[in-house]
Amino acid sequence: MAKARWRVRMVMGAVGATAVFLASGPTAFAGSACEGPVCLTVDNSGRYVARATATPAKGGDFFGYFELHGPPGLQGRSAARHWRAGQKYGMALGRVVPDHTKICVDSWKTSEINKDVKPEHYGRACVEVRGQ
């Protein structure tokens, strides 16, 4: 009988702790934007930004690279390659950013054959992070 009461208390304690955790935690949010041939998704919870991910839009295949930029610490360039819809280039940030911070990705077309050809701007998408 004592074991049964102990089990009930443990289960109720776990249920209660889970309910408090779920009720108190901020809701995760993924801001996203597609502009022409490029899309950007920002995984955040309020002003906490976990990750930013770029991908070509459907039908936006290209040979070139992505450049992610935003707050200090989020500056990066992918390798030059053939990018197809659904393929992702991402960077982790893992910190709180100021309210209304803008995170952007630029896509650049380059030549697979002639490396001396100047890259051509192919598209830009931005997400504004808002929160408390």
C-alpha cells in the first residue's frame, strides 16, 4: 500500500512539474521570409535566436553561395556549390539579440567554370526579430 501511494505521489509530482514548465516557458517561434529565389528561417523564442538557416526557394536553384549577416557573431558565407531547393545553409547564434534586430541572407551566383567572373547578386531575404 505504501508503494502504491509513493508511486501516485511521484506521478502527480512529475505531472505538476511538467505543467508548470510548459505554462512558464516562452513559445518557440520561427520567423521566415522568402524573397525571390532565396528563403531565410530564424529559429527564435522572443529575442533569443538559436539559429538562422538559408535555402533556395522552390525553383530557385543556382550555383553560388549564401552570405548570412545580422548582429555581431552572425556573419558567415557558405561554400560555392550548386544549391537546390530544400538544401540548407545555417549558422547557430545561441543568444539574445536587441529588439527589432534584422537578420538577412544574400545569395550570389557565380560561374562553375570561370572563377574570374564577378559574383552576381541573386536575391535577399530578411527577418526582423521582435520580443521582450
